[in-house]
Amino acid sequence: MYTGEVTKEDTRAHQGKVISVRGSVVDIWFEDSVPAMHTMLYAGDDHRIAIEVLAQLDTHNVRGIALTPTQGLRRGTWVKNTNAPLKVPVGPATLGRMFNTFGEPIDKLPPPEDVSWRSIHQAPPPLSQRSTRSSIFETGIKAIDVLVPLERGGKAGLFGGAGVGKTVLLTEIINNMVAHHEGVSLFCGIGERCREGQELYYEMKEAGVLKNTVMMFGQMNEPPGARFRVGHAALTMAEYFRDDEQRDVLLLIDNIFRFIQAGMEVSGLMGQIPSRLGYQPTLGTELAKLQERIANTDKGAITSIQAVYVPADDLTDPAAVHTFAHLSASLVLSRKRASEGLYPAVDLLQSGSKMATPGVIGERHYRVAQQVRKTLSNYEEIKDIIAMLGLEQLAPEDRALVGRARRLERFLTQPFFSTEQFSGMPGKDVSLKESLDGCEAILQDELKDYPESAFYMVGTLEDVHEKARNLKNRPS
């Protein structure tokens, strides 16, 4: 944030006067020439009130949105024109730190040194620099890698309510990202509750994954302008690691709906006529400007996992429709699975990925994934019959199918590194090949004599064999 003072050397071209204040909307008069769009202006005592120019009304007047509270701002106040857009720090020194929209540290530590400052307004990478080859982003989590493969440089939506394990899943993916890809993780909280941000910060610190992570928050109590720009600020930091250091970046956004909501507030404050259901008329453009910067280039990739809130569970809501258009995978977390202790609580039938085609993931992976889905789907269909008549009344082939499905459900659970201190079970990082080997063995009834409990919370097939032996040798 600008902390300089207006001096006598400042010309009138670099100063303006506030002529009206309406909440977060400020109109400013300039004598000579008006500032360019997205220019940052600073006003008030110590220039702590930050205003971004969003409209040029005429040759002398601009309208801006305040990114900070406007208490104390009044008509006639002098405004400093920086002739520059909002900038954030980039560089290795930002790792392990937590920032606000302005790039100021909010972790009670001194500002990072040896950083450069970059504008948050960047163009998406041109088509000539984008990678045309689709490849899979392995997470080391069986349920995701087998049934919902994520795209390297793609965007995945994470759908789930409170208490089903979203934060734990995000923390585990960050942990495995560091182990698999030697990459950088960036967490962006848009409209986050202060409590959630603080809890996540300390959880990640205790799990030991903070040192390769940058955290940025535009919190719920901040003005809509700050919440609207925090996503662009986080992307600027992510682009540095992708383009300058040529590293893979995992960008976690929570919540993308709150970005759209902040844009709706800004649009209404600026006096734009609302579109369908009260959304801003520029919804598609604003979302695309953010999402299209998340891409796989010839230097590296930004892979994004975004929490998505669906208003009133209505998938035809404009916010959901526009968000879905950008996603390559959808991860749905199920409260029912969480209540059964099947973690990660990914709904294996409702979740899906555009990458799950033979041309991208290979014939074997596609075949196994389809067989797993078919088995689980058939089991879902006969659950009502089992509830009414009991398992014994089923035909032998149906009983065998139920056994396979229940073993698959349990095999697709696994202990996480991020929960070791709570569960007492060491975390497991499972490769895609090991995950497919295990699913194939279960589908071919190679392990039908093993108890179902031998498949619960294990990693590979070796762990299943070992757990079965221990259960067999355990005194009754």
C-alpha cells in the first residue's frame, strides 16, 4: 500500500479532490488529466484509504471503488495518484507467509525482503505458449486418481458442505504436491471467515507443509473491492513461480462463488444495471479473466482446485453455470460417506472428470475406472432390496457383486499425512499404478476371502495382505 506523503513537488496532475463519497464508491476530480483505468489512488490520513479507478466519467472526473473502509473520507480531501495499478510482492521470500489483498503480511511477521512487486492485472498466457498436451496431475489419493483424474494445468471444483473434510483434503493435496511435483502451493481465501483462515494456517503449519505454501486472504469483513481483487493478486504470485521459476503450482481457491458475489456487489455499487437474478452483466467476462490465467504452459502449470458453493443447490444458477464451463473435473464430497467413516468422503458416483477418456488416461485406467463405477452403481441399485430382504436372499452373483463393491469402497479410503497426529495411523501416498493394481485384484475376486476390514484405511495391496494376516493371527 502507498505510504508516501504529498509533497510540494507533487504537481496537480498527480493530485485530485474527492467530490462525493457513497459507501465504497468515491468520485474524484482531476484538473489536468484523469488517471488510467485500474490506477490506484490513496487518500485520507497517512494515505491509508486505497481506491481503484473503475470508470472515467468525463475529462475531469473518475469513479473508483475503495478497497479499504472509507471512514473519515470527506469531500474536498486531496487524493494521491500513483499512476500505477495495485501490485503484490513476488519471489521465493513469499513462501511460508500469509498476506492480504495488498501484499501486506498478516502473520505478525516482518515484511518479506528481496521481493519484486508486480501488477495484479496480467493477461492470460497466449495460445502460442500454452501446452497442447493433456496430462494427469497425480495427487497420491486413490479415490481421486482412479475415478476423478485431475488435469495438469486444469481446474477442478470441490463441492461439499461443512464438516465433510474439504480442508483436510486440500491440506493433503498440498502435502502430496510437495512430495510428488516439487511444486509450490498457493491458498487463496476469498470472503473467508477469519476463524477458517486462522485454523487453516495453524493446521498447515503443524502438518509441516506451510514452508512451500503462500496464503492470501480477502476476508469476509473486508470491502467488496478487496474481496474482488484478492483472486487476481494470488494468481499474480502463482504466475511468478510458473513463469520465472518454471515450477508447477497448485492454486487452491475457497470460495469461487464469493469472488462472483464480490463482483456483483462492486457492479451494483458502480451503478450498473443488474442482469439475470441480480448478477452483474459482466459476470462471464470477469470470471473468464480470472480463470483463463490458470493454464498449462511450456514453462510450467498452474493447477487449480476451487471450492464451489451452489446457491440453493440450483445447478442452473448463472454463477454455477459459468463456473462449470471452466472446470475439467468435479469432486463431490458426501456427508453420508463421511458419517460411515469412509474418508476421503468423495462421492464416487457423482464425481467426474473430463480427463477420464482412453486417449488421455490410457485403455487400462479407463477400463478399470468404468468397471469400478459399474460395480458401485449396481450395488447402489440393490441396496433397497438388501435393506428389505437381507443379503442372504440375493442370488449368488449379486452377493459376489456386493462383496466386491464393499471392498472397493473401503480400498478407496486411505490414511492421510495431514491427520497422522489425530488418527495415529501413518499417512499413505499411493501411486496410480498401485491404485489400479488394487482395484483390478478386487474386481477379479482375487481377494474375496479377505475380510472387508482388511481393505479399510490402507495404502497398497501389500498393506491389504499384511492387515489380513494380522487380523487372522489376532487372538479371538
